[in-house]
Amino acid sequence: MYNLVRGRQIQQSMIDGVIRIEKMKADDTFFNEFGFEEFDVDPNVTRLNLEEDEDYKKILEDYADKSKKYLEERQDETAKMMQAQQAKVAKLMEAKKAKLAEEA
């Protein structure tokens, strides 16, 4: 990628797009581990009729359970953060009211 930019083999306006694509590829653990994209898998799942395979169904159910658990944990975490922020704001408002009352 850097050779393309340094060698001016790519237009200036396309550099950001290339960087984004390369970052996505670097972050794509599925691609890095197996060497092909996720969208390459779907046609083969259909072709091999894996939707009916018990092992495949088990993998999908396990993934759905893990995903649901992860999202629930993040939801609880977000709620706690929001409560903490609301408490901070309430404390600041009380301090401001007290200061205004002192000045009056």
C-alpha cells in the first residue's frame, strides 16, 4: 500500500479509501485466520445444504447465545455508566445551586 502511495501509482483522492480497506482487512480476524472473506462462505453453505446440518446449527446457536450474552453485558455496563454520569451532573447542579444561594 505504501509503495502505491510513494510511487504515485494511485490518485491522491483514493488514498483514504485504500487506507480504510487495508485497516478493515487487518482487523478482519476471519480473513486473517482462514484466508477468505465471509461473503465467500454463504454461497457454499447454501450449495452444501449446511442449513440442515446439526453441527452447523449448533455453531449458529452457540454464536447467537454468545452474542446475546455479550450485548446484555454491554447494556448493563452502559446503564451503569449513564447512572454514574447522571449522579455527577446532579451533584454539580446542587453545588451550583448552593453557590448561587450563597451569592444571593
